[in-house]
Amino acid sequence: MTPRSSSSPFSQPTLGLGAAVAAFLTWGVLPLYFHLIDLSVSPWEILAHRILWTAALLGIAVVLLRRTDRVVAVFVDRRLLSMLVLSAALVATNWGTFIWAVVNDHVIEASLGYYINPLLNVALGFVVLGERLRRLQWVAVAVAAAGVVFSVVAYGQVPWIGLILAGCFGFYGLIRKRLSVDSVTGLLVETLLLSPLALVWLGWLYAHGEAAFGIDGARTDALLFGAGVLTIVPFTLFAAGARRLPLATIGIIQYITPTLHFLTGVVLFHEPLTTADITTFACIWLALSIYTVDIVRAQWGAWTMARAG
């Protein structure tokens, strides 16, 4: 039997690309999904259910895969657990801010945060990890920063939602990068740590007659449960893609998500685009173009050297 060649449609890079694109597409349609949930359901109840159902589903998966020893090992390691407490707070803030933004018609500004994120990661690598930046990376970060500063100075508008989303996700990635824990175990522990707070909040909602789950009907219940599913599925797909693809490829295709968010806000939700928004986005898109060129150049240079060697 002839072995499959690297050009096979089932090759590892092809599978990785398919998984990564599917992950970013799924994240990209989250605003549409959250808009399906009745407006009477508060963003914070959606967040609570997202945390609880993610923890429950991941917990079942870990038990079935017989990986509970990894979770126990995290809880007995005080240093590791304390860092995951911090990352849990960051991911909860990110999720909550995003859900609030979608429910309150700020999808365009939310997309700005995920456009900024890769550039923030570069800056954090320089400041915190001491990584050296190439010239084009400096230019890209400077142009992006100029766009945000221009919006603040010229129009008096601070893009808080975008900055919170980018900041939380950027520092979350920085923390997780330095921890010796796999992605599934880490997310399970984070959601388990957040679950008591989510249960307390839901208890308060039920006590005051403001809860929706189990009351508003099967459709609302299914959508709230689905928030956990739509957390785990793209997360798993992304992990599969990241293992099979170069970081440079991931860095480029990740723009699928904020682009879908932006188009959803403009085309489907008819959110207004102010002059400040257009100016800021123009700077961010220019910065990302420079950043992408730098990634491609670096990847091409590494490939050329490898062939020459």
C-alpha cells in the first residue's frame, strides 16, 4: 500500500489549517449566537452559564479520558494554582466584557480588541519576556498605538471595550505561556475556580426572580447550555491546529475572527461607524498589514536558510 504523500488532503498541515480556520470561524460567529439569546437574559447570567457548562463538559471529558490526575496535580501545586486563579480572573473579564459588548451593540469596538491583540502580544513579549523586536514589528506597534492615542486626543473617545478585551486576552496568553499545564486541564481548572462565583450569582438571580434558565423555556435553556459547547469546540479545534501549523500561519489567519465581528457589527447589526472609529481602525489595519509582512518575511527567511543548510 502506497503511503500518503505530504500533498495528501489528509496531511498534518492541511488538517491543522482546517481545524484552525474552523476555530476562528466559530469564534467569529459568537456575536450572532449571543444575539439569539433573549434580551431579558442578562450578560452576567450568560457568563455564569458559559463558565458552568464549560466546566461540566470539560470535567466529563477529563474523566472519560482518564486525565483527572493532571487536574489534581494542579490543585496541590500552590504556585501553579495561584497563577491559574489570576488567569481565570482575566478570562472571565474577557468573556464578560465581550458578552456585554454584544448584548449592548458594541460589536465593532469588540472587534477592535481582537485586532489589537496580536500587536499587544508583541509588545508584551518585549516588555515582560525581554524578546527582541524586529524593525517592522516596532513600526506596527507604534502605528497601532498612534491610532488609539489619536482617538483619545482628537475625539475624546477611549476605546475601553477593545482595550479591555485585548489587555485581558494578552495577559492571559502571557500567563498561560509560562505555566507547565496543558490547555484543556488549564481551562478546566480556571472554570472550576470560577464556578462557585457563577453559582452564587445564579442563586441571587433565582432568589430575586430574575433568572432565565429553566424558566424562559427550552430555547433559552438550550442556548445557555450551548454557550459552554461553543467555548469548548473552537478551543479544541484551535489546540489541534496550533500543534500542526507554524506560529506565523496562526498569526495571519487569526484575523478571521475580528473581521467577522467587524462585518457583523456593520452589516448585520447596523452599528454606527464614527470618524474616530474609522481613523482608529485604519491605523490598526495598517499596523496589522506591516506586522503580517514582517511575519511572512521572517518565515520566508527561515525557510530559505533551512533549505540552504
